[in-house]
Amino acid sequence: SGINAEYGGSKWGVQCNWMVVTILTNEALPTSVRSTVSSTGSIMARIGAFIAPFMVKHARSTSFYLMYGIFIGLAVLGLAFGWTIPETKDLHLRETITEKEKDEAENNL
């Protein structure tokens, strides 16, 4: 039962972080940088998936609770970032960085 709880908790954390990456890139970023940011998020996810088994192996020989604490802390950090995503319903979203710069210039006048 402990293994199922760990597996379920880690899957939940991964899903929360993945939702943050996909929602953030699709909703809050201009089209011109969306693919770059989405690709960077995907690369980081793959690096994390590659490193995680080595961290678990290392945790078995040193501090089991430290490694799982790191994993849980990173999952909670991703969840906290998810809560800070601004609401975009019924808002005009900029399609390019130039539109953003123009809006900021108009607001500064």
C-alpha cells in the first residue's frame, strides 16, 4: 500500500506540473515564443525523467527521505506556480511580442 501511495503521489505531481507547462505556454505566451517555451518545458521534463531513477538509487544508499522530500518539494513548487497563472478568460491576448511592447509603451504615456 505504501508503494501505491508513492506511485499515486508522484503521478499526481507529474500531472500537475505538466498541466502548468501546457496551460502556461498555450494561454499566457505570445504565439511567436510559444513553441520555444513549450519545447524547453518538454526538454526539462525529459531531463527530469532521466535523472529521477538515479536519484532514487542514490536515495536508497543515503537518505531516502531527503530525495522524496526533494521530489515532493518540486511538485509543490510546480503547483504553487500553477496557482499564479493569470486568468485569461475574456481578455485580449497578444499574438506577438511587438504587440506587448506597443501596449506597454501606450500604458507608460
